[in-house]
Amino acid sequence: MKNTALYETHLKLGAKMVPFAGYNMPVSYSGIKAEHQAVRQALGMFDVSHMGEFLVKGPHALDLIQYVTSNDAAKLSPGKVQYSCLPNGQGGIVDDLLVYCLSDEKYLLVVNASNIEKDWNWISKHNEWDVELEDMSENLSLLAVQGPKATEVLQKLTEVKLADIPYYHFVAGTFAGVEDVIISATGYTGAGGFELYLPNSSATKVWNLIMEAGADYGILPAGLGCRDTLRLEMGFCLYGNDINDTTSPLEAGLGWITKFTKEFIDSDYLQQQKTAGLQKKLVAFEMIDRGIPRQHYSIKNAAGELLGEVTSGSESPSTGKLIGMGYVTSAYASVGSELFIDIRDKLIKAVVVKLPFYQAP
Amino acid sequence: MSVPANLKYTKEHEWVLIEGDQATIGITDFAQGELGDIVFVEIETVGQEIARDEVFGTVEAVKTVSDLFMPLSGNVLEKNAGLDNAPEAVNSDPYGDGWMIKIKMSNPAEVEQLLSADAYKELTGH
């Protein structure tokens, strides 16, 4: 089991640690609900250093990225970030990822911790252009500072004008005295804020400075538990839950990052799937009757026929509603469709709703 | 972590308050801490005769669902209806407002197999 550079810090803060993707990671400190509310209403800081980072360098870097990812990376320019996925050659998804354009010939791919080795092997296997690849995962720490107070608090620690960085853009600059920090206006919470990529050697110092700067603003250290409830409220897919090697990006509602304006792994297959029409779709639903949907629970219709399976579910800490996502046959995918979740052998009524589950006021 | 001396305990992290032939049952302070924020307690066994170690309900935290096991055989007389609207009482007051069921014991001799507070503290490493 590996530890991030902030392992000792988490223990001192009283975190409940769990094994996740080969790392000891904090699942919560003060409680999932309190941390969730801190992120929605003020500020929370996550250590997500377990995430993987690959540098892709050279004159053909873009060619490789265009071939292995589904979104159109040619739309990027230095300072921009793009959400994308790696199709697996069989209609499924190897991983979802962020693509950072550092310069015209240098990109950073940020991948899920659980998939670092799989992604590395997959991208390397398709590297027909001899593009230089470098796995930075063990060297970089990643702090996600999320919430409406993020800009105000982080601005105390840098000269970079944070308010001028649009969503899904980044600046490499000095932060808390550390040079070349990637300050990225991204995050998977829907609460706004920044993600900071920095060397492991600076992680503890920067973490502590941010905690100090945010003390008067209600900052809380936040764990993977509320990271999951936050992303679910937005309807963001989690790899391993809502998307995996057997789910198509189109079925998962990721058509917006599947661009047929270029050739990529599975582009023909997915184009055919789109033309033929989708058999099943990932939907968002709210429970009408009381019961919490959980991953792998069956989704049925009123007659008890199997429609699919729940992929994510929880009580929404922001609204108190019981929410979930799951795949259903397309006939049941439209907003307003009545579904029944099989919870401990009882069919509990739910309804398909529009995403997101929660919108900031 | 609180482990009141007047209660009995199980390895499944439940507490039992014995009063005559009746017992009140809940989950321990240790259990609620491990589960985290509790959002739903489902008990639909009132009126049923249930054997020791069988499931009498479920407790759902934000991230997990766990079965609740009978520490003693008995008839479920009553559940804590207050938990329907305030399941968080299990977190804030596990031995008080967070109680779960009252039962009438069908085999009071089973009480002897429950753990004392000291034995339970040892089990949880406290």
C-alpha cells in the first residue's frame, strides 16, 4: 500500500483512512456531510495525489492524443484543459481523463489512480509515433481546493490573478513560494475552485499554508467520501461505477466528448452505434419512495422486468433527496419515466430526472 | 469512545440494556463512528419473533449499508420511530435517542453470552 506525501498530515488531522486504488487515502475527517457542506458553502481541500499524471512530449504528441482519446484535443491551446476518455477498442472505456495543453508539443494527461498502469500500457501500445511519455504520478502531488471561497482564500498565496482563470483553464505560476505550480480552474465537485499540481516535496507546506489562509473562511479538510457525494450531485461519472470497460461513452451520456470530426480508436464503431441508436442509457433518478439506491441494485419497471442496474447512489447531502444513476433500456430513459429500484427484494419507486441533481444558488 | 458500564455488548457492535424480560437494543458509539453519518434506519420487523443473530433491520450511512443483528432471541415489541425523521440521533446519542428496538426475550439465558463493557472495550482496542 502506498502513501501520498500528505499521509502524516491526514493522520494528525484524525482522518479515517481507507485503502483506495493501492493508496491509503482519507475517506473523511469530520464527517462526510460536514465536509460536503463546507465545499458547497465555503471551502474544502482534498488530497488527490493518488491520481496519475503522464507527460506527453514531442512533435507528434497531439497525433497520439488525438488517436487514443475521444474528444478533439486539436481544440486545445496552451493554458486549456479538456475532459476526455480513452476508448478501449471494443466499444468500452479504458479510463476518463483530463488533457492539459502545456505547449504545442507538450501535454499532461491526468488519469484515475486505479487505472494508472492500465492507461500507461494502453497508451504506450498505441504510440506509433514514438512520442516521449513520462509517468509523473509518483512525483506530483495534487490538491483540490474546492468551494465558493476558493479564489478569495488562494489569492492570498499567489500573484497569479486567480479570478482571471476561466473554468477548464490553467496557469503555471508561483504559488505559496513554490515555482511552476499548475493552478487549474478544474475540480470534480461542481462547487468551483482550483486544483494545484506541485512537487511532493512542497505538498505538506502548501497544504498547511492553505489551511491557515482558509481558517477564517471555514475551510475543512475533505475526504474521498464527500468527493463522491459532490460529484454524484452533479451527475459526473465515476470510473468503475458509472463507466467501465463495458460501457460506451455514448450510452454514458459522454457524446459531448466523443467527436467524430477526427479518427480515433473506436470512432467507426461508435459512429455506427450512434447511427443505429443506443440500446441503453445512463440516467439520473430520484427516489419517490424511501430507500437508498446502491451500486449493483437492479432497476426494474412496474411489471418487475429488469431494465438495468444502479451504478451510483446516495442520499444527497445538499438536498436530502435520495439520488442515483444507472443504465436502463432506452425506452425508459426519458425524464419523467417511472423506475423501480430493487432494494432488499422490495420495488421502491423512483423517477428519471434531469441533471444536475443540485444547482448552486 | 463511550462504553457505558451498565450495558451488555456484542461482537457485532450492538449494545443491550436488560430490564426484566425486556431488552433495548442499539449500536455502539464505536459502530456509529465507523459507519459515519447515518442517513436511514430501516426496521420492519415489529411484531416478529426473531432468533439471535438473525437480521432485524438495516442501517444506512452515506457510503454503506449494514445489517442489524438480533443480539438475543425475542419478539420485537417496538422500534424507535424517532429515527425515521432523525436517523442522525444514532451518531449523536447512540445509547440514548439513537436506540433502535425493544424486544421481549424468548430465551433470557442468552444474556450470559453477551460481552461486558470491559470485554467490549478490549474487543475494540480501547
